[in-house]
Amino acid sequence: MGWLIGVALLFFSMILSIGLSIYFLFYGKKSFLLYSFIFCQALIFIWSSGYIVEILSTTLQLKWVAVIFEGVAICFIGFAWLVFSMVYTKNRFRKNRVVLCGMLIIPIIEYILLITNFKHGLYYKEFNIYGRQYGIAFWINIISTYIYVFIGTIMIIKYTITMLGNQKKQSILLIIAVTVPIISNIMYLTKILMIKIDVTPLSFSLSLLLFAALTFRYRFLNSIPAGLRKVFDTVEASIILIDNTNSIVLKNNSFINTFAEYKGCNVNDFCNYLSKRMIGDYNNTNLMNSILKCYEKPIFGEMHLNIDNGKIFRVSVQSVKDSINIEIGRVVSFTDITLYRNLSNELSEKNIQLTEANDKLRQHMAVVEELAVLKERNRVAREIHDSIGHTLTFLVKIHEGAIMDFGKNNDRMLESIKTANKVTRQGLKELRLSLYDMMTERQDTGMLFQELERLSADFKNSDIKIVITNECSNIHVKPELSKSILRICQEAVTNSIKHGNADEINIIIRLDGKILKMYIIDNGKGCSEIRKGYGLSGMEERVKKYGGIIQCGSDGESGFNIRIEIPIITGVDNLND
């Protein structure tokens, strides 16, 4: 009855092993860890099925075939367990072919000794249908298997305690899971268990089942449903899934393309990769720490990385929990915001430039306004000087004549007073026109010379002779130049009378080719040294405005003359053109 129970347990172990292998093959995430786990399960299946055949065999030959078959598992289970432990704990030798081949030497030799036992008797001293006597090779195999299993178990226990930390319950269950096979095998060999069947394969199977239930769910199985993987891969952001052992277990297509240089799956290596490519002041310590170690609250930040000529990422780190709220890892997403950030920076720079331009424009407008005010002030001052100065000079001469005629020639005195009144009114009119800068839109030489003739006529009663000579009747003078010529003549007449005491003034205007020439000559007392006052300076300014030249001269004893030349294209138009 006892052997029947043992066979049932072994059969259960066999079914459990094959069931776990098939399940993880279909639903698991293909990795070296999964394959090493299935390798262990396959050996347990071989062990259990071979052991069942050995128990039920009725001939020596069948029994030996079963021993040879299950010997594959007995010789290689220690190696398979150690490889699985190295992969699970990410031992640095897990991919070292030299180390792995070295570990295989003892199991291979032991299996060769097993299948050739009838020639040397080192594995079994005696083997028959009723029992067996173990040889030295068997015990060497047991010792080497224990060493392999013990080393692998210690690695898992140490790794489990280090990685799980505060999750004590889970840590204890994992430690129990990895120590069950060793304890059960020791109890069988030392006859502590009063059963005749070796339950080691069953204990291995149960141990791996518990191991998978506690941890492999997050290491073997895909962390997102298969139906959502396509959506996960098409997300524009670069996303990685990190488990609670700091391994990158999943990368979407965007991450693979963006971080093409990084091929690893270790979070520490990935953080070192990020640190080496940091640009500027984007190195957020809190953000980097959250990638290395999951925080309860989501962490957000920015990273500027030297990838594809520099990219700026919006980074988020959020924890992942299972159905019972146990933290099993974290999701890290990198959203490329380079274009947005560049546009934002460019907009900020444009705003700064626009502000500076507005400030400069305000300053320029202030200067232009000040210059305009100054220019208008100078214009008004010059107009007042030319018009009012001329009028006052003329009034002085008229009043002097009227005083001299008082009591001698009252009719002439009365005429002088009327002329003074007329000149005063005309002066006020010219002052208003000067203040408002009002001139006719088109003024030809006839109108200009009418003004000059009126100027000459006004001084007749003062015994001052002003002769006007017009030698350019075929042109019309632009309003602004006409006004300037009139003001120059008024200022010249005023200076001749006021400073030179002249009583005869000649004004000659002629057209010489494309040059308008003007001569003003008086018979005053002259001067040896010409000092430019406000009047002469004003005349120079008016002439230079049209690109012309002005020259003044005197022989020092009598007479003063002014010569002016103005290009025709700037102030006059030929009526014959």
C-alpha cells in the first residue's frame, strides 16, 4: 500500500512538472530565466517518470533502463538548479561559457560512470531486482549535487533577503521553498523518513511551484496582457517596465528606437548610461533615485540627454502594484518634448528681443520727438527772426523818416504812417503763416517776384532803393524753396540796412544751365571781417538744405555782397521740360 501512495505522489510530481512547463511556455515571457526554470522542470519530470518505471518494473533489464533514464535527472539536477539560481540572482557568471562548461564536467562524468557501471561497479557495487549497493561514484555524485544545490540555494536566500527587504512574509516563504528539496533528500538518505520511496523529485516540483507562485509571476509572466502589448508598442512615449529586482523586463518599440545605444536590462547600468549623457542642469537627483528605487508617489521631471543631437524628455516614474496592493515594480516613461521646449525657449527669446526692441523704439521715439520739437523750435525762431526782424527794421526806417517830415511835409509823414500800418499788418500775417508753416502748393517765379517787388515798394518812402532783376521767367519755384529765397532776401535787406546803412540794394536771380543763381549786392559801409550771426547762419542753413552753396564778401570799405547757387533739380522745375 505504501509503494502505491509513493507512485501516486511521483505521478503527481510528473504531472505538476509538465503542467508548469507548458503553462509558462505559452504565457511566459521568453527569457533565459524561463528556459532554466523549464530545464529544472524537465529533469523533475524525467526523474519522476523514470522512478515510477523503476518501481513498477519486474525485470532487471527494465529496471536498469529506468535507472539510466532517471539518472539523467539525478546527475544533472544539481547543475540545473545552480544555473537557475545564477540566472535568477543575476550572477555575473551566468553567461560565462567557461564557467558553465566547467560546472558540467562532473555531471557528465557521473552519468558516464552510471551507464558503464557493469564494467567497473563504481556507481553501484551491486545492482539486482531486489535492491542495490551504492559505490563511490554515487556518493561523489550526491556530494557534488548537494554542493551545487547548496550554493544555488544560498545565492537565492541571500538575493531574496536583499531584494525583498521589508516583505518578510514573502522572504520567509521563498527561503522555505528553496530549502525543501535539500531537507527532504537528506531525510530520505538518512532514513529519517520511514518510507521506501525517494520523494526528492516531488519536493523539487513543489518547491518550484511555490517559487513560481511567489515570484515568477513577476519574472516569468508578461506584466501586461497580451491584448494590450500592441497598444503598448505603439505608444509614442518611450516606456520601460522595471520589476522589484531592478531588472528592465519590458521595453516598448519607441524606447528601443530612441535608446538604441543601450542594449542592457539592468537599471543601475541604465542610470549610468543616462548620467553620462546628461546635458546642462537637468540632472534631477530625486528623479534618478526614483528610477533606481520605486517611490510610493509618482515622480516627474525633465532630462536633457545627448541623444540625436540633444533631446529633452519629460520623465515620469510610477509604481506598479498587484491585485492585493503589493508593489511589484515601476513604469518609467520618457516623452520627447524637445520641439515644445525649443519653441518655448525660442518664444521666450523672441519676447526678450521684442521687449528690448520696444525699449529701443521708445527711446528712439523720444529722441525723434525731442529732435522734432527742437527742429520746429529752430524753424519758428528762424522764421520769426527773418520776418519780424525784417518788419521791425523797415518800421524803424519809416518812423525815422516820419519824424524828419513832422512839421515840414505832413502829407509825406501821413503816407509813411499808413505804410507803417500796412507793413505791421503784413508782418503779423507773415508771423501767422510762419507759425503754421502755411505756403501755397505751387508758386512760380511771377508770384515770388511779386513778393520781392512788394518788398522793394515798401522801402520807397524810406529813401531806400531795392532793385529786383528777374532772369528766369521760364521756371516755377517749389513752395518750400520760394519761401526760403524770400526769407534770404528779407534777411539780406535787413542786414544791409541795419548793419551796413545801405540805401541801394540789388537782387539778381538768374538760371545758368541747371543752377539757380542769386546775387544780393548793397552799397553799405562794408566790413573787414565777416562775423556770422543768427541771420547769416540761418541763410546758410536754408541754402545747404537744397545742396547749394552761399558765399559772402566785402572789400572792407564799402559794399557787401552775397552769392548763392542752388541745383535746379532740388528746388525748381523747368516749365519748358
